[in-house]
Amino acid sequence: MSTESQVRPKWVAPEAELGTATPNALGPDAALTDAAEERRLVRKVDWILLPVLLSVVGLQYYDKAVLGSAAIFGILKDLHLTTTHTDPTTGKAVVSTLRYSTASSAFYWGYIVAVLPFALLLQRVPISKTLSACIFLWGVVVILTVVIESYQGLVVQRVFLGLLESSVSPGFVMITTQWYKREEQAARLGIWYSATGIFSAFSGLVNYGLGSAHGSLAPWKRMYLFAGAWTILWSLVVLYMIPDSPRTASRWFTPAERRLLVARTQSNRTGRTELSSFDWAQAKEAALDIKIWLFLVMAAGIYVCNGAVTAFATQIIKSFGYTSLETIALSIPAGVFTAVFIYFFCWLSTKWENSLTYLLPISCFPVIIGAAIIQGASWTHRGVPLFGNYLLATFGSPYVLLLALSTANVAGSTKKAISSGAIFVGYCVGNIIGPYTVNVSEKNIKFRGTWIALYCSLGIVCVCSLLLRYLLQRENSKRAHIPIEPLRPVAAHTPDTGSVNDEKEGISSSPAETAKEEDLTDWQNKSFRYTL
């Protein structure tokens, strides 16, 4: 019996099920001879995966962002999320939202603890089943919000919500790299991440209806019940629709289609995309790789904006002089702005080669302009600062471009998982800091402290992006004299019988050599070229 058959997890279908040889055994170009067939297959993958990924990301956004809508429909009072004290200098009563900020940030305390373990765990377990279980449990946690009666209880709920939801983003990034080529990934990342904007608009409509309905149950509780019920339903959709890998996707794809899917992702040269073990050498390399640290810093800088905007957007809009229901209704266009800007910059990245590190800082400018409008415009004409608020919501664009930079420029299964985890750690750090940059007592000076923090954080993001471009360009120049080696065909191994077509192909049948060759990092593989 071969070594691989002894260690193969029981949920992994043997490669023999894909036919007499996998794409590796046939060579990387064997299955890629028909461009029209490949395009048809990519469209099929899109229609199966993207609607599900988009919907789950949207529910993830809604489940945690519903707190912002609940804030103007009674949750602040019911759970004692604000406190009042007397200003010693003026003698006036001052309302503090410190508790609300803490409850908002608590989600990211749980997220930051679990996101890297999940990024590594999802390499070793069936991804669809694991994500479905996490989504089901987070739906339960959302529903249980209605029984909470204190500020402390809400903080605990938010921590558990963060723990469970931290599985989704690294899982979906991993799914994207499993199914798409490097040049296809930015657009697909943009499509499923744009759900934050689409569902922002959708949730505004839903919350408007739930907030205006009459009944014995508090409006904010109705919002949580609705969000939790839909999340539980979609956990079952994920379980049914999302395969654990292209190799095992027999429900939706023929053996020939699966051979083509595996061959396509092999051409990425980014290491294994399926089940693999933890590699300490790759972990050490990741810790020493400056670009991964830059990814972390940029994610934190971008999401300082989200921490402030998502938690306090409704309160900021209400401060322009609108009623609670008007505030919910006027929050809807912000989601449209988010989705449109994400689509635009992802589309632009496909038309402008090696442009990600330029587009990322460019995409920060609408956010900066939005903050400047709110800070500098007169609030007498409420439409002007309202437009500025809509521009603030476009911070999702640089984040999607950052995810694309990471997936395209890091190779090696463990190193990729750590890079993904680093981005989401930065995401948490920014979201934890963000709510504390908003001080409702600064309403009379138009939340000046919030905008100063935003200018500084996005300025750092722009500098880091340009520094990253310089570093990647320099490394590509060092490798320019090294010829890009063609992908070597790798033998397929089947249980009990060892490798297939070893002698015919004239290649090694050693599973250890096969694994090593398939899972080189971007540092080890000198044929790897960085995407700028």
C-alpha cells in the first residue's frame, strides 16, 4: 500500500475516480487545449459558487452590522449601552457611548483569537462541512440575542459571534484560490465581497420595515430574529452547494471537468490548494516575509474606517437632523456605492495589468474625500454631508484589492493560510480601534477626531501599497535572468497500487517528492513572478 493511501483522509476521493490519470499525470497543458470549453467551465463554477459565497458574506455583514440599526431602535436603552455623567467644566450632562463602542468591538475580540487557527484548520478538514457548521452555530447565537438583558450579555454574545464568523473569510479566500486562476481571482473576490454593499442596502430596507412594524416585541429584537433565521437556512445551502474541493465535486462536475479544474489551479504555482499538513518551515518564512506584515498593516488601516462607519453611520446620519426611520432609509444608498466601487476597481484591475498596488491607494481617495466633505461642508444643507457619508462606505474597494494582492503573491499552503490570517488579524485590529475614534460629544465640531484618525490610517495604507510595489518589483528584477520553468507533470497516486503511468511519463513516483514539488513557497520557487 502506498504512503498516500495510508494517510488519505476518508473524505478525500481517490484520484483514480477522476479517470485513469489526473491533470498532474497528464501534464499541466493537457486539459487546457480548448479555451472555449475552459470559459464554459469557469462560467459554470461562477454560477454554482458565487451566489452562495455572496449570500453568506452578505449575511455575515448583516448579522454583525444590525447592531448599528438596533442602536436607533431601542437597544441602547434596553441593554444600558450608554451612560450619562456631568462634565465638571460646564456642569452639563454628557452622554457616553463607551459601552456601545466596547460591545461593537467585542465581535473582533473573538474574531482575532480564532481567525488564524481557522485559516490553518481549514487546510486539514472538509471545508464545506466545517463552514456550514460554523454558519449554523452563528445563526443560533444571533437568535439568542433576543434573550440578552444587559450590556455584559451583549459583549459575550458579540465575542462568540466573532469566534464563529472568523471561519468565513479565510474559508472563502481558500475556496477562491482552489477554483480560479490568479488572474481570475480579483474579480471573484470582488463579486462575493461586494455583498457587504448589496446587503447593506437590503438590510436597510428590511430594518426599515421591521422598525416601523407594530407589535409587543421590540423592533431591534425582530431584526435579530430575522437575521439569525436566514443565517441558519443558508448554512444548509452551503452544505449542499459548496464542494470540499474541485477534485471531489462529483455532484456538479464530470470527471473530465474536474481534471480540467485541477489542472487550471496547478498553473497558479501557489502550492497546494487542497488538504495539507502544517509546515513549520513555511510558517517561519511567513513570519520573516515583510509583504505579509504590510498586508496586516494595510488591512488594519482600511478597517479603522469600517469600525467607525458601520457602528456609527446611522448615528452620524441622524445627527444631520433626520428621524430614526429616515436615517435607516437614507443609509440604503451607501450599500449601492460600496458595491459599485468594488466592481469598478476590480474590473479596472483586469484591464490594467500589474496595477493592483496603484489602484489600491487610488481607491482610498473616495473615502478620504467623503470624510473631508462631512467635515468641511455646512450641515444646513443636509444632502452634502449625506453624499460624503455615502463615499465613506467605499472603503471595501481597497480591501478587496488587498485580498487579491495576497492571493496572487503568496505561495505554499501553510504560508498562504498565515498570510490570509494576517490580513484578517489586521481587519480585526482596525475594527477594534475604529469605534473608539467616534465621540458623539464631538457632534458640534463634526466628529473631527474621527476624520483625523481616518486620514492618518488611509495615508499609511497608501504608503504601504507603494512600498509593497517597490519590493515586489525589485524581487521580480532579481529573478528576471532566471527562466520560468514549465510545470513538471506529477504522477497520480491511487490507493494500494502506487503511482499511475510512472514509467510512461518518466517521472518520480515518490509521494514525498510529489508533495514537495507541489507546495513550494514564492521564496523557494524562483520561477514564481509577483503580481504588482
